[in-house]
Amino acid sequence: MQAPKPLRLDAILKELEQASQLEHLQAATLSLREYYQIDHVVYHWVDSTGEQYGCGTYDPAWVQHYIDQGYIRVDPVVIGCYQRFHPVDWKRLDWSSKQAKQFRKEAVEYGVGNQGFSVPIRGPNGQFALFTVSHTCNDEMWAAFTEKHRRDLILIGHFLNQRALAFEPARKPEQARTLSPREIDAMTFLAMGYSRAQVADTLSISEHTLRVYIESARHKLGAINTTHAVAQALARGLIIV
């Protein structure tokens, strides 16, 4: 994970923004894996009709084995993330059952990696998705990687999901709702990595007033939390960083 990055993240996201087919999402996962110099990048999407779509860098043999064994019923990542709204490191999931331990052993044997970080994403009409990165390394290296890239990975996951939703045939167009200038300022600074205290200080307002702007923007964007709101604002071109 320490090798020089041959690609620029903004270039990858620009290509993703122009994606017009599901195959383009697959290409994006390959580019992201190269950019982050990790073993795997995976996106799994279940749309409002129950149809599933997966793209990513796992070995096709593992994907088929996963399906054949019905591992979706015991996969701690799927089970754990379905019950959460926030990103989770795999170490924090419950791997204590005999089935989970066997599943993890086989996943490592197929090259999935012993470390992972997954972002659960919920869309309209019951759509659920997971964006996952995984790698083989020690706990210290992985902790440093996720701490450094956590924010970007969350935004990428939501952005990737936004593109996938655009390809859902039965999806109704979202009604555009304009953000106010102050809401745009708040979302922009948050997207740049500012803390709430820093944003409030930069805008010369109280944190309470900032919270009002953020919640208003989140409501307009139909977002489940602030991180999701920032991702939505970026994906819709309402803010530019």
C-alpha cells in the first residue's frame, strides 16, 4: 500500500461520473484498486426489485464458490452492515460462530484478504449496497490506511452507488432541490475535510447555526447522515471541491 500511485483519484471519479453502463462501474473498481494499491475493491448492489449486481476485483472462482455455498446467509460483513448505517472495519464484526470462522478461512484462501472496510449504503425504495475494500496486511498497517482514506472511501462508495442507481430501469427521477448559499458553503467545507468547529469558525457562525444548515441540506438531499449528504451534493454537482 506504500507504492507510488499511478493514477489520480479525481481522474477516476471523473470517468465514473461519465459512466453510462454497469460495465463502467467494473472498470472503476479496477482503477480504484490500482490507485490505492490494495488487494480488492468491490461494490454489491441490491435494487428495489431484489435484483442483485456485483462488480469488483475478487477472483471469479471465489464469487462462484460464495454463491454455491450460499454464504450470503452467514457472511458477517453482509449481516453486520445490513444492521448498520456507518462504515465498519471487519475486525469489529462478529466472527465467533463456526460457520463464520469457516467462511473467513476460505475467503482468505481465495485471496480476499485478512483486512476489510465496508461502507453500507441505503438508497430509495429499499435499495441496499455495500462498498468494500480489502487487503492482506497487519492490523497496524490497515488502521493507518483506513484512518488516512476513510473519508474518501465513504464518498466514493456513495458516489459509485449514485451511478448504479442511475441504471435502475424503474427508478423515478429525483426531484432537484436547490441548496441555499450557506448550505452550499457548509457542505463544501465538510467535503474538504474541515471539522464542524472549523467550518463554523470559517463561516463566522455558531456550531448550532451550522447544525441547522447541515440538517436542512441533508433533508433536501434525502441523505441518511452528514457524510451521505456530502456525497450526494458532490455526486449531483451541487458543490465542487
